[in-house]
Amino acid sequence: MTRVLFMGRKPLAATLLERVAASPGIEVVGVLTDSHLSDSATHAAAIRLGLPVLSFDQALADCASGVLAFDLGLSVLYWRRLKGALLAAPAHGIINFHPAPLPEYKGVGGYNLGILEAREDWAVSAHYVDESIDTGAIIATRSFGIDPDRETARSLEKASMREMEVLFDEVWRRFLAEPGRLATTPNVGGRHLSRRELEAMKRIDPQGDDVARKVRAFWFPPYDGAYLELAGGRFTLVDRTILESLAEPGTSSLFSPSSGGSS
């Protein structure tokens, strides 16, 4: 029996938690998630499955004392940096699923940078966790095409979640077939963007920025998007592509550029 500590948030993590818990030869010994949020899908899934939900501090202390023991950690969009006894405990390591290509994009802001850099492809990655952020050896990546002239951070996130589910299944099948450390490639180089750097990039310079691209790169409600500062306030911008994506299916505007109408 392989004991698994599952860590994750967002609906995808809830789906994958159920998949892991139903796997033969697997015991989920605990779940770390965003249980402080009232609408946490992963927390709801853990409760429904009868699995213990742990806080980060509780899991860290229980690992250090030996109360919590596990063989493999699985992290799906978990936001806390793992450390100490949590890293040292599992013989098979901790596998993290990262929503960006590695080694190119570490930390936050991958979607934003991918759009700003007009990439025509994107990828999601699986790697082992070490003491730093997104620097552990790479297990696998899954690439897919994107439209550099229409993609928003929000649409890229949706596409990445679909591809991450496929990647997870591929990696999970490999582990179940032969439990233990999986083959890896080095995770060297790339860019690590801090939260402060990311927030600073949202300010629009009308003279120097590709404004339309920057607007799409930071469109991810409910978070603040690319903004202008006017009269002491910050105002997030949208463009036609975003407005069309928000319309109800089948809705058209008499006065939209594509309607053929005139003034």
C-alpha cells in the first residue's frame, strides 16, 4: 500500500483527488488544500471521501513528530512552499504539477509572460519538489498550441487545466505501474517572476507598451488587470476580444464592427 499526501486547490485538484483515492494500492493519508475558502472544491471532495483535511502547520508538525507518514506527495496547484519534514518524509518524493513550461517559467506569472512574449505554444509540467520554487528535476511536460493574438490569461488558464489533467494521468499511470522515483531531466535556467514584479508589470505605459497584448496578458478576473492611472485611481482596461468572450452565446451587437452596421 502506497501512502499519499495530496495537496491542491481549484476544481481540477478535486477531480484528481477523487481519481487518486480510487486507485488500487493507494491510501490517501491527508489532504492539504484551500479549506479556508467557503467554496473550496478540493476541501469538499476530501470531506465527501472521508479523508482527513490538514492545515499546513499541522502537517509540518505531524511529519516532524512522526504522526504523519507518507510515501509520495502529490501537489496540484498548491500555493504553499513546502519545507522541512514535509520534504524529507516521503521516500518517493513529492511531485508538483506546474501550469507553465519548465525550465523556462518558474514561480508566478507564467500565463502573463507567455502572452506578452507572443508565444504560439504553451506547456504544463510535472517535476519533483525541492527546497526552492519550481526548481526540482523535471518528470514530464505536455505542450499544446495557443493563439498569440487572441489568448488571454484566463483562456490560457482554462486550456492549461485541460492539458494538466492529461499530464497528471500520464504521470500517475507511470507511477502506479512501477512505484518509486520516476525518470527525470535537469531543471536548469529559466525565469522566476516574483509577485511584486508581476504586479508592477500591470501598469500600462501608453507610449511604450503593446496595449492590446498587455490587456489580454493580464485579463484574469477577479484579479486586477492591466490598468491606467487616472484621477488618482486605477482602471482595468478591456478590449473587443475580451468583450466578445464575455457575451452570452448567440448574442450579437447591432453596432459591433463585425455587424456591418453604420452610423
